[in-house]
Amino acid sequence: MVNPKLEALREKFGNADGGTLFTPKYQKIASKIFAEGGKRPAPYSGIPTLLDAPQATLEQASELQVALYGAPMDLGVTNRNGARFGPRALRSIERVGPYNDALETAPLHEMAVADLGDVPFSSRFDLGLSHEEIENYVRQIVLAGAIPIGVGGDHSITHPILRAVGQNEPVGMVHIDAHCDTGGAYENEKFHHGGPFRNAVLDGVLSPERTIQIGIRGAAGYIWEFSEMSGMTVVEAKDITDANFPDIIEKTRQVVGSGPTYLSFDIDSLDPAFAPGTGTPEIGGLTTREALRLIRGLKGLNFVGGDVVEVAPAYDQSTNTAHAGAQMLFEILSLMQFSPSLPRTQGKDV
């Protein structure tokens, strides 16, 4: 007996390749990703880059809308080191993207994006000099007109990044982390990874009233009084439920408003069950699904930069932590497609 539905499906799909789709919005994406005959690059071949982005140099940043880069430095850690290997670990992850189903964008194909490589540090021993070099590197990206998205490294790298991004106007920040990172000096060093946002506020490059910190937990709350006293909004992990998640997203949007905003994602915001490969793991954190839901809820905010930090791959032989970090990097990159600050005169026709 002839099955009309089956015959129709055979007629339509039997000889169609993977790049041929019949829904217009899907075909629009497929035409950017697939070559003739349904061919696309193998994710396991070629030279590894962040999110499989093309390679470029810092001198070519003016040709980009978004510049990815690594900052392999962990001289500011207070517990386990190893985050210096974070950029290399994220570059080794394949099959993240290229299409973001939730945000309906293929960012690497709809923006001019490239991996510039790593900040060329002069010394592997000098924390202060490393921070200066990060600031100078990111400032060149900003002056070139591209949005910088970095991969650390420990969280101390975000202070010099903010000095570059907020040099003309203090920025707001969505900070997803287990820790507030607003502590003071430890053992005569104030530029460690536990205090970058106190330092950024005191430098006048980060607006505390437009800063929200989400996922905070652990036993160190007493050293983060600066967050509260400066006017930051702190959302503790224990107060995050499925029921109030929409309220948290709405609160985040209200806090940062329409002004220029930076997004910093510390991998230890995730529960160690999902991301054990980090220097300061804290039980009771976000799930990967919650993190995705949170980031995707920020679509349309005025992001001017972002980072993923604290992936220390040596503590996770499964590579799950690096995989989660690469996915969060992809989500942050996807958000840039919808930022009012995305350069519109450069890059690909979107």
C-alpha cells in the first residue's frame, strides 16, 4: 500500500543534502554555514582557535566587530593555580556552535569575529606588569573599534580589562560568580583575583550602582562588605529558584539599564558537579542549564565586552569544565550580535 506522506517526504528530503532546508529562517543560517553539497569544516581539524573563529592579529582588530583573545595568567590566585591554561583548554574544545538555537544567531557567520591569540606577556612572574600588558592590549582592541571578549586566566585580569573598557565612562557589569571579588589586600597584595571589582570601582571605571553579582555563596561573605557598601546588587545562590528566575533576569536588566555594560563569567559560578576544574570551587552553585538561561535572558543589553575566567583544566580530566567554559563564551559572543554597541560599519552583512 502506498503511503502518501512517506512518498512526499522521500520526494522532498530523499536527495537533499545537510545544507538544504525548506524553512526560510533555517535556510538563511544554513547558507552561511554549509558549502555546496552540504560540506562544512570538520570540527576536529585545523589549528585550534577560540570557538573555531578565524585567526587574526591585533593589528587587524579594526577589521573586526568582536575580538576574541586569551590572557593566560594566574599570578593572582589565592588557592589552586592552573587557570593560565584556560585559553588553551577552551581552544581545544570542538563542536560548540555555530548556531545558537535560543538566540537564533550564528555569531561567527553573522559578525566579523576572530581569535587574536594571547596577550604577549613579558614576564611569567610579574603580576603588576602582566596587568599593565593586559590593559594596554585590550585598550588597543577598544581603540580599533572592536568589542573585546577575553578568556582567562584568573579573575584578576578583569580589573585591567575594565580600565581599558571603562576609560572614557564607567561601565555597568553583570558578574556571574561564586564570589563577589571585592576583597581588600591579602599579604600586601591588592590586585589578586579576590578583589578586582573593588579596585575597578575605586579606579572610577566600574559603576557599582549598575553592577549585579549573581550566584554568590561560600564562607567568605564577611570580606565582601564593599559590594554592599558601594551599592552593588548581590544575588546569592541560595536565593535562586526556578520560580524566581524570571525576576532575577528582570532585576539584572533593571540594574544595568541601557548604559555600556561588561559581562564577566567566572566558571566557579557553576556547581563543582558541572565544573570541578577551577581554583576555588564552591558547592551549591548554578547548573549549566541555569547559567544558559541567565545569559540568554540578557539579550539586547548594551554589552561592550566580556570574559570567561578561572578554568583550570588540570583539575578536571573529563574536560567538562573547559566545555562549559567554551559554551558560556559562545553565549556571550552571541549576545554581542544584539548589543547596541556592536560596530555596524565593519564586518559581514547581517
